[in-house]
Amino acid sequence: MTSTDSAKVRIGLIGAGGIAGAHVAGYRRNPDTVVFAAVADPVRESAEKRRGDDEGVAIFSDYRDMIAAGGLDAVDICLPHHLHADAVIAAADAGLHVLCEKPLCLTLEQADAITAAAERNGVTIMCAHNQLFQPAVAAAKELIDSGVLGRVYEVRTTDSFFNDFSPESMGWRARSATSGGGELIDTGYHPLYLLRHLAGGSPVEVAAMLSRHRLAFMEGEDSAQVLVRYDNGVVGHVTTSWAYEPAVGTEKFSLVGEKGSLSSDGTTLVSRIRGEEPVVTAFEPVHEFGAEVAHFAECLLTGARPIQTHREGIDVLGVILAAYESARTGAIARVGATDAEEPAA
């Protein structure tokens, strides 16, 4: 698609589970650029719930049938983790652009297949990394890129909460075969893509400790501490958990550079340049999924590169797989050197 196209982006939703509701709300907030054209889910009731009163949204029980029916520009994948790769590749091979919920896929082999599908079909794949659209994150990235903080030394990100999952409600997330691991490849994916965004480099090595503090019925970890070294020298630290809320005062993200630092609770950004008074900026919240969908549509209409494509998604997956390897062996693991075995906990 190009900027000369007058048509809106016609999106087909694949998977009508819980997170799909936030994505549909994003479509509804962008009527000038997006048409919610179809939804595919084997559970008819779930598909009807996402369609709502919009009878123009076609319903399919199989996403392959939805793709084959034509009339779409892109798909939005909101399936369980283990089903992502096949859906991404099927859409790409049909010439459709892709917005994919995290994680992009579960193995390095799947990542290679996705990259090959994107390249041979010339399609755009954007990872649905919604937290990048928080105003405080955007402002922090602008500050970093301006050079006012100098060379970046360290970045920290946190994403933890008290998860009330039960064995009955957790479903496929409780099993490593379908989730890809535990908390780290689920909620932990958020602070890792945020870390990648702020660090501005590609990950090269990882050290990790995983724990199962409270959710004993899980096969994987419910908490993780991860250290990442990037190719530009930046060191990152992630804390993430389903077992507990972070302590009062814990930052959402922070960064230290040669000339100063910044930190944020997610809504307020505090920047400190050495020798100057701190600057505190407060931001009004935005609908992150609305902003994410708007960005996806704009990129397709103008040919711009999304904020994070499958390339960054694969970087994040590489960190997660290396973290699982590090936790298993007790040693620092190289990113991309090995694929995940059974995650330690």
C-alpha cells in the first residue's frame, strides 16, 4: 500500500480471546484509516462478541478460510502463543500484512521461517508492543536519541503484578508446550521489548534467574530476573513477575547515561542532567491499543517502517530463549546460540 491509496486498511482479526477485545477497541478508535472487516475463531460466540453490532464484519471458524476469502489488507493475530508462527506465515504467503501479539513465535526455527516469509512476499510484520505507545516512553526515547544524556550505560524495566490465576482459569498459559515457557515469555515480554527500545542495540548475551514463588501449578516460572548485554555496550536489567506487586517506588523504567539519567512510573518522566535541576513531566494516559493500531495503519498507508517489526520481536525472543538456557545451565548464554529446552523454574 502507498500514500496514494485512498482505501482504508481492511483488517481481519485472528483469534477472539481476551486480548482481542483491546485490539478491536483500537480499530474502533481509528475509523478514518481502519476497517474491521472479518474475525476468525473456532468458537462462534467469541467471534460474535468481538464483532458486536457491526454486521459488516464477516465471521469465520478457521482463519485459513478468512484469508482465502480475500478482501483483506492485513491480519491481526491474537491467538495462543504456540499458534502464532503458522498464522503469520499463512498470512504473509497470501500477501497480507501482519500485526501480531506477543510473542512473535516460540523458536528460532520459527523466527527464521517468519523472516523468510516476510522477505519473499514483501509484507510488513509489526509486533503488537503496546507499551511503546505510552507517552512517557515516547518522550524518554526522544530524550535519549537527542543525545542530551550522552552514551547510555544501563537500562532497567519492571513489569510485575499479583496474578490471581487458578489452575482452572490459567488454561494454555500453564503449559510450557503452548505458552513457550512461563511468565517471562508472557508478561515478561513487555519489559524486554521496552528494554530493547530504550537500549537501542541488539542483544548479545543474557544471564537469568527464574523462580516459581507462588503459582506452583504452572510448568514454567512465575517470576524472572534477567540481565542483558547489548552490542552497543548497554547493560539492561528486567524484573518481572506474576507472584507479587512491585515495592512502592519501583520504577516502570529507568536509564543512566554519561551525562544524566531518567526514570518513569509510566505516567510521569523525571530527567536529570548532571549539574541541572530535575525536570518532571506528567502525561495524560492514552489508549495504547488505539495508538498501536493507528501506527500500524499509518505505516501500511505510507510505507513507513513500524516502530518494532519482526526483527525486534526476534531479538526479544532471542533474549527469552537465552534466559531459559542461562537459568538451566547457571551460566551466561549467548543470544541466538541455542534454542530453548524445557524452561527452568
